Amino acid sequence: MSAQQDPYAPFRPVTGARVARAAAIASVVVFGLIAVLGPSYAGSGAAMSVLNRAFIAGFGLAMGAFLWRYALIRAVPSPSGLLVVNLVQRHQLDWAQVVNVGFSGGSPWVVLELDDTDELAVMAIQRADGARARREAARLAALVEHHHR
């Protein structure tokens, strides 16, 4: 079932997620190759060389994990509310808490205005996705309006 047929389909970024996945894979591969094939330095001991290689590989894995996490951001609507999963935090909102939906100023993603005058970014709907992002923002705004009736 497509998002056009199901108003409660999850919101997910397209362009940002693809770039993040590709960069995550590239990070792991490149830093892994550097750790395995990189030069050894004659002046350092064998233990130091192993530590350096482990650090380089670990850095590549950490960077890859962070980028992959970015690819997993989403917003999941349900009849009871909206779960917003951003890069670091998760927010469970009731529909009544959401006052307005839109791209605020130059914001790269949709911003929700909440009833307590706070704002919450919804990183799952990204301006970089162009017309799709505008359609998804309109779908989210329609869900908010529907649940306010």
C-alpha cells in the first residue's frame, strides 16, 4: 500500500537516507582498507602499529554507524499520535499537541509547532526531497487537521 493510499504510512527521507547509506558503506570500506593495507612505520613497535590500525578501523565503524543511524530517521503516525524518531531523540506526541506543520524559514526539514510553544524538527521530511517533501508535509498537516476535529 503506498503512502497516497495510507495516510498513516511512515514518513522517511529519500535523498538524505540514500546519501547517508552510501557514505556509511564507503566509510567502513575506506577506513577498513586503510587499517589493513596502510603502511607500517619503522620507528613504532608492533603493538603500536596494531593499536593504530585498530583505531583507524574503529573510527571507520563509528562513522559508518552514525551515518547509518541518520538513514533510519522516520516519523510514524498512528490514530493516537505521532512518533518522531530523529537522529538522537525519539518523541511520542499526541495529535492534540501539534498546532502547526511546515518548513520554518530556511529549515532543511519540517518543523512542528507544539501547544507548549516549543518546536520539534521532523527530520524524516526533508526539503532536499523537493516536491515529495511538500506532499509529505501536506499529508502530515492533513493528519493533524483531521485529528483536531
